[in-house]
Amino acid sequence: KVLTEQGKPALLKHFEHSKGILAIVWAQLTDRMNLLVMEKRSIPQMREELQYNAENYSRDYLEMYLPGLNTISTLSPLIGLLGTIVGMIQAFDAIARQGAGDPQAVAGGINTALITTAAGLVIAIPCILGYNYFRRRVEQILKRIEPFSHLFINELIQTVGRPAVYRDFVEQVYHDNVVSAKEQELLKTKQAELRISNSSARKIEQAVVKANGISHA
């Protein structure tokens, strides 16, 4: 509603004061649409790229902290293993210095080895379970917001993309400052193809005429 009634600036301002994944993703899609318009992409290209970007933006937001959790779950057992090796080195060093007859000589090294191994597993197991749980939640949320993203993309293309493509076509038709009857028919065909209303098409054509000083033949 904000987009259709007040335009992109008001929409972006609305997103700045909104919270949640949809506001963040839609603001990024609106910025991306500006670049697509500047690149003079076709409507199918705009739709394809925006849908691709919508999933990527959503996934990046939802998985923001998952790499850290995955790193902890991977490194914890390795750190525990390192502690195990250090403890065993201490135990064998004690055996080398005092002999194998005294259990107390190796108890300290074995104790270090077991504690670090246990600590690594205590950290890693919850992290692995949490990582898998949140990954499943991410996929569930992505499925739930996908229809809303597609609806917004359709509205964005309808309100921003199609008029921009039509204006670019009008400027190409009017490039020589003269519009023939055949070119007028091409404009009508393009207008129908892009589903631009008559009033919107006239406003766009008048804006091009005013901006470029074009006169009809």
C-alpha cells in the first residue's frame, strides 16, 4: 500500500522504522530493483533475479549466527583432542622421569587428558544439536515467507519495474524526435505487453516529451 500510494522513498522510510525479516529483505529488494532499472533489465530478468535475491537475503539474515555455532561445534572436539595429547605427553614424561611403578606419577597427565576430552564433548554436543535445530527452523521460516516475498516482488515490478521498462522503450521510439504512426502502434503493443494503464502510459510519454523536448509528427 505504501509503495503504490506514496512511492519508493516513503516505502524505504517505512522499512527503516520496521523490524523483522520481511522489512529487512524487502528493503534490500527495493535497492536491488533500483540497480536493475539502471541496468535496463527486462521484466523476466528482473523477476528472476529478485526471486533469487529474496531467498539469499532471507537466508543470510536467518543464518547470521549459524556459522559461529558450527565453528564452535567443530573446534571443541579438536581442542579436547589437543588437551588429550598434552595430558598424555605429561603422563609419559612422568613415567620417563619416575618410572611406571608409581601410579601418582601419571595420574596428573591422565586427569588432564580426560578432563579436556570431556569438556570438548560437553561443548560440542549441544552446539551440534542447536545447529541442526536452527538449520531446520531456517528452512521452515524460508518456506513460510516465500509467498510474501513473491507478492512483494510482483508489486515492486508492477509499480517500479514495468513503468521503467516502458519509459526506456518510449525514449528509444522517440530518439529521433519524431513518432510515426507505426511507432505509435509499437508503443500500444508494448503498453499492452507490460500491462501499463492508459493513464500511466500517457504520463510516462508526456514526461519523456517534456524532458527531451520531443514533438510528435
